[in-house]
Amino acid sequence: MAIRRSVAVISVLGVLALAVCYLSAPLLTFVGQWLVLDEKPEPSDAVVVLYTGVEYYPRLMEAASLYVKGSVGKAVINGNRKNDALRWIETQGFKRCCPWYEDKFRILGVLGVPREDIVHIGAEDAYDTVSEAQIVGDALIRKGYRTIILTTSKFHTRRAAFIWKNMYKDRLSVQIVPARTDPYDPAGWWKHGRQIRWVLAEYGAWVYYWWKHMLGSS
């Protein structure tokens, strides 16, 4: 009962907080804009398209744009996520109709990136931004990359950059740009249901990161 009451109180407070914020567009705009980081990066070895999250195709479009402009020499994609259920299904004989990366290769090709300049990294066990950074970043270092540009959804840029830079420090030079065709609107996110979910989830992910990776190590 005590737990239920606590959850109810937290929920009510959350609703009240949102109601108060809703009356203040400047405050809400600040909340939305803080999540976005655009570093206008220098030329790098590769652009890395982050896979975890939503609105993936604008990320591919941004990667292709950077390549066509000559800002990077390679475009790096990752994927092939698997869970226990899919692995069990594979034991029953399931096989993909084509390699997991083929559609991404074709999209990038249409946008101007030749196949020989696309690098694919399997990341079966990645399930969030941290695990994706661990798997993909280590693979990049083994391949000899030293300077990279990350591209991801606008609201995901600040957290992704923080995680990658904190994780690799002197081993990788990391810069980040948002996917510019991504629909996220920092100045009006509270007007769109799915963007509200994105913002709440992103701030929740920040809290979880600090609780698990920062506070937990002290």
C-alpha cells in the first residue's frame, strides 16, 4: 500500500509539474533545446549512425549528407539486434531473407554513398546508448578509426555525445551533429504526443545513466 501511495503521489506531482510547465512556453522551449547538441564538427575518418532510438532514416540522410560534402571518408552503420526470443526462433530454422545491413546500404547508396565506403558493425547485444557505444566504439578502434562524427536524433544528441566522450576520452575524438530532417521540434515538442514521449524518455534516460554509471561508481 505504501508503495502504491508513493507512486500515486509521484504521478500527481508529475502531472502538476507538466501543467505548470505547459503554461510557460519559454521554459518548455529551454527543456527541449537543452537536449540538442550540434558541434559543427571538423572533417573526420567516419560518420557513425547511431541505431538505438527512433527516427532512424533521418540519421542515414544526415550521414550521407556529411559524406557527400566530404566531411568524412566512411559511413558506419550498426544493427542486427537480437534477444533471447529471436535467438530461439533461429534455432528452429529461421533465417533472414537478406543480410541485416542490406537495406541501409541501398538507402545510403541512393543518397550518394558507394558501398565500398560503408562499414557495417554487428551489435547483437546492444540494447541502449551505453551498450551500443561499448560495442561499436571498441570495433571502431580495432579498425583503426581515430576521429568520428556521431549522428542521431536531435533530442538524443547531448546524451549520446556525453556517453561516447566519457567512455572513450583519449582513444577516440568524438563530435556530434543532429539529423537535421528529424521531426523533433525543441520549440514546440509539448504540442505533439510522440515528441512528449521522446522528451520524457530522454530525461528519464539521463536520470538512469547518472544513477547507474555515475552515482553508482562513487
